[in-house]
Amino acid sequence: MDIKSLEDRFEAKIAAGESIEPKDWMPEKYRKTHIRQISQHAHSEIVGMLPEGNWITRAPSLRRKVALLAKVQDEAGHGLYLYSAAETLGITRDEMTEQLLSGKAKYSSIFNYPTLTWADIGAIGWLVDGAAIINQVMLTRTSFGPYARAMVRICKEESFHQRQGYEIMLTLCNGTPEQKAMAQDALNRWWWPSLMMFGPRDAESPHTEQSMKWKIKRKTNDDLRQQFVDITKPQADILGISIPDENLKWNEASGHYDFGAIDWDEFWQVVNGNGQCNKDRISAKQKAWDEGAWVRAAAVAHAEKKANKKQKLSA
Amino acid sequence: MNKKEWPLWEVFVRSKNGLEHRHFGSLHAADADMAIENARDVYTRRSEGVSIWVVQSSDITASNPEESGELFEPAKDKVYRHPTFYELPDELKHM
């Protein structure tokens, strides 16, 4: 079959709402887009363990500590589900790791902000996981089968993440004035970066049009961002702390909250490597990769030794 | 240093006794024992299973989607393999 008819058949399948599976024919650009998007998503899960890991040893109680440990462990699992999904497209795990370390592959810019206080752990669970869930729920219906299936599993596990974060915020907000101020400070610092998680405005998002056409995305960045603001404002009201945006107000006519302008210059600075923690994050991953090299090699050697022994016994 | 990548394994999990093992996903491990241990950590963190199978991905032979026609279409016109193909009176019970 020639390329044109393969393409027509592929487009017809997408239009009919069928899933694309790894061994199906797909345009090279569809494959590349997925490798880029899924590996970025996986790297975000893995790098996302670092800001939270920072607080495991300093969690204020055993209850908080086991919850945070479980959450960070989940992020590792989510990274693995996603790496596996990307591998079905013909890239290896090592190649992906190398792309992360060299800076060729990106990860969510949110993880380049530091976690300064315990309240940041609450704010991350509430806002960062909240934003991620909105994006990921949409992706459970994405057109590439392995990606959609990974998302279903991840969404099931992620709702505990957001609830544990909100509970931390609630406890702080019901605590002493100092604790409540700490929660407000965390909201002040995490609000705008959370809005940036949905990516550039639709007009400036180079991939949106093609991604919508191929049903990789089902909603645009701006639609998802609006959904997040609409959901989150009443949650902040329950906590009794205020979102740091004087232009945030209910718009009766549109049925949505209006909100202020995002500082896109900051967004691009962080994406391009100039955020507060970009260097720390990559050097932490590089260190783990380098120091784990002997473990990976030893495991292979051990497996070979065991296999040889077994062969000798059965000979 | 040995730069060999750990092979890829496919993981099948039985959710509870009485149900079949279902494909859950894949992971890398140096050997089968490690694959089982990793599968426990990656796929059954919330008591999702009571039994795990792992098989090296390279040992699986898959049908080719390009040949789906030859493979699966012959079954399409054999409607007589379904119970609804047979026309029986409504008053007939227990059949």
C-alpha cells in the first residue's frame, strides 16, 4: 500500500474514534509527537519526585510522612508506566534518560520551583496535582492506546495525591495565624506557576492544532486552564485564603471566572533553563544515573551468572 | 562499565483467585526474579493482585495488524456460530 492510502486509512481511523496501537501504521510525525510528549510527561513524573522528596525526612508527623512517601513512590510508578508507553514507539529507556540529562527533552517547568516550607507540599498536592489531573483526565481519551491506558491507571492513583495536599492546606488554615500565613504564602508562590502548567496560550501553542486533529489532545491549553481556575477558586474560599490575583472575579455572562494576565516571560525563562532549580534538578538526576551505573551493571552480571548456573545444572 | 540495558518484561496480574491473569503493563529488569519483584512494586501497590506472571517481551510473537484481514475476517460471515442465528418460537423456554 502506498503512503497516501496508508495515511488516509490512519486519518479515517482517528476520525472514527478508534485507538492507534503500537504496531499499527502511523505517520512519522504522529510517532515523533508521541515520543516527545510521553517522554516529557514521564520525565515530569520522575523530576517531580525531587521537590517533594525534599520534605520526606521533615514531614511533621508519621501520618504525613507515610502519605508523602507513598505519593513520591506513585510518581516513580507513573514515570515507569509512561516510559513503557513511549518505548512501544521504538525509543529505548536509556535514550530517553540521556535526552533528559542532555536537556534535549523537557519536563514540566513547575518542578523548577523550590519547596521552601511544609505548606509547599500541601500546595503542590492541591494545585500542581490538581492541574495535572485536569490534563490527565483529558488524556485518558487520547488516540494512542498505550498512552491512554497509562493515563487511566495514573488518574485512579492520583486523586489521593490531591486530597492529601488539600488536607495539609486545610490543617494549616485551621491552625495558628502563623500556620495560616504559611499556607497563604505557599498559595502565593504556586498559583501562577500552576496556571502556566497548561502551556502557552492557544494562539502561541505550536502543537495544538495538529494535536487536536489527531485527538492527542481533546481540549486546548486555554480551555483546560479556565477549567482549573473555575474549580480551584471555590476550594481556596473553603480554606479561607486568597488567590494572588486582583483581577480574579466571577463573570456572570460567561459563567466562568475572569483572571489576570500570566507572566509569559517568566514561563519561557523557566522552560529555557533559567528557573530557580533547573540546574539542581538535572544535576540530581545525573548524579543518580552515574552513581547507579554499577548497580545496573552488577544486576546484569548477577542475572548472567544465575542463568549459567541453571544451564550447568540442567546439562 | 557494562552499558547493556536490562531487558523488557511484560507483566500479567491475577486480581483475585477465580479471575484470569491480565496484561498490566511492562517494565525493565535484569532477570525474571527481579521482574517479579519490580512488578510487585510497580503494579500492585494497592493490593491489585494475588499472583504475577512475567515474560520477556522479546519472547512474545504478535500478529501483524497489516494481516488482520486474512486472520480475522473469515469469522465475520459465520453468523451461524452464534445462538441468535437460529429462529425458534417465543413460547419455547429454557433454551
